[in-house]
Amino acid sequence: MQLSPVLGLFLLFQLPLLLFQPVDRAVQLIGVFLVG
């Protein structure tokens, strides 16, 4: 399973947000889910 450089960078920047801002991220994901 190969990851593209863009996806790799995306994960590198997203994982810290998931770890340090779980509530804020959850709210954003829920908002996107409800709107989208």
C-alpha cells in the first residue's frame, strides 16, 4: 500500500491536530458531515 506524497503530508499535519485538538476536529468533522 503506497501513500502519495500529498497524502503523506496531509497525514503528517492532520495527526497532530487529531491528537492535540480532538474536540475541535470532531466538531469540524460533524459540521462537514451535516452540511455535506
